[in-house]
Amino acid sequence: MKKTNGIFILYAFAAVLAMSGVGIAVGERSIIWAIISIIALIAVFGMGFKTKKKYRELELEKH
């Protein structure tokens, strides 16, 4: 497994935790935790896409 794949696995795991947090917050009827989990999910997805773009640009520069 490449080193870059490990980073994306961590992002995927963090996104799953954030999605689970939304579900748990809805089940507990906690609006505050639901909002925090949604913000965390958006942040994790943003960081993941930003990292993927960075790696893609570095690959294009190599060729």
C-alpha cells in the first residue's frame, strides 16, 4: 500500500465517525451535537479533497 493511501484511509475513517456522530445526535435529539458533527464532516471532506488535489498536481508535475 502506498503511503498516500494511508492518509486517505484516515480521512475516510474520520468521515465515518462524523456521519455516525450525526446519527447518534439525531437519536439523542441533540441539535448542537448534530451541527458539530455536520461541520466536522464538511471539514473532513474538504481536507480530503484538498489533499487529493495536491497529490494529483504533484503527479502531473512529475510527468
